[in-house]
Amino acid sequence: MSKLNFSSDKLVRYLFHVLALMPLIILLWDLQFDNLTANPIQNIMLRTGKPALVLLVAVLSITPLRKIFGLNVLIKYRRSIGLYAFLYASIHFMVFVGLDYGFDIDLLRYSVFKKPYVILGLLAYLTLVPLAITSSSKWIRILGKYWKWLHKIIYLTVILAVGHYIWAVKSDIRQPLLFALVVLLMLLLRVPLVTRVLHVLEHRWRSK
Ligand code: HEM
């Protein structure tokens, strides 16, 4: 029985990694077969920015999902989800700086002021770097109680990333606004007063 549980746990873990890497695998496949539209750089930007954001929102939703639905198993995946978000954000960043701007710092500086949404993206990425670096158990030990405090930066990262997305999108902003709404909900579900009210409501509903 325990052998069965162990293997199903392993299978879920494999599936999780395959799922998280799927956008990258499909991207590499399309790159290999020259399937990246007429503007490949923009296509890569779009196809790496979205997974990065989805994964960041997923990190933020783990605590509310655990508290509300008791899905404690999700905690095992939090670090990996965060690191995958960092991977996609790093590709997104490197493609912009390297492929789009050829590492030309002057051109980049000029462009950043012409496209202020890039500043928000850059800030989001910069806040993500220390979180990725300190995500290992070794850093949890080194930082002790400050680790939790440092990792609260994720709230800022997600807010900046959603702001960047809303600003980057040129026409239909329904999807970015939906992301903003989900993030707002995830943040609200962390406010102690809101969770207390939810618990009271749940109690009343159960005792009916
Ligand atoms: C945590 C970091 C970041 C996240 C989550 C993120 C996410 C996104 C998302 C979701 C989009 C819109 C994709 C779409 O329209 O479907 C986007 C677009 C864009 N991002 Fe980021 N981004 C991040 C950091 C950065 C950084 C560091 C840069 C550059 C220095 C950058 C530059 C851009 C550009 C130029 C676009 C517009 C692409 C286009 O429409 O041509 N982003 N990003």
C-alpha cells in the first residue's frame, strides 16, 4: 500500500514538472521548426511572460488554498513553482536584453524611458532574484526568522508583474484585469480579518 502511495506521489511530481516545463518545451519545438510567427522575439516574450506570471500567481494562491480547502500537499511544490516562475522570467528578460537589444545598454536605457512598463517588469524581476537565490534549505537555515520576512517580497513581485502586464498589453486588457482580480483576491484572503469572517461563515454553514 505504501509502495503504491509512494509511486503515485512520484507520478504526480513528474506530471507537475512536465506541466511546468510544457510552455518551454512547446516554445523550443516551435523555435526548432521556425514556427514563431513573423516577429519571433515578440512571440518568445509573450510566451515566456505569461507562464512566469501564471506561476507567480500560483505561488501566491498556495496559502489560501491550504487554509480554505486544506490542500496541504501543495506546500511541497511551492519552491519549485517559484523557481519555474524565475526560469520563465529570466528567459523573458534575457530575450529582451540580449536578442531584442543586443545587450546595448545605451539603447536599453533610452528604450526603458520610452516604454515605462518595462521598468515595472524590471522591478518585478529584480525583486524575484533574491527570492530565487534564497529559496534553498541552506538559505532558510542561514536567514532563520528573516527568511519568511524576506519572502514576503513575493507580494510586491506579483503586484509589479501584474502592473507590467496591464501596461504592456496594447488593446484588450480584459485578461490582465482578470489576473489583477485574482491577485487582489489572493491578497485579501491573507488578511486576518477576512479569514476570520470566512471561518465564522463556514462554521455557521456547517452547523445548519
Ligand atoms: C517577473 C517578471 C516579469 C513578468 C511576470 C512578466 C510578464 C509579462 C507578461 C505577462 C507580458 C505580456 C504577455 C502578453 O501580452 O501575453 C509581458 C510583456 C512584456 N514584457 Fe514582461 N514580465 C516580467 C519582466 C520583464 C522584464 C524584466 C522585461 C524587460 C527588461 C520585460 C519586458 C517585456 C516586454 C518588452 C513585453 C512586451 C512584449 C510585446 O508585446 O512586444 N518583462 N511581460
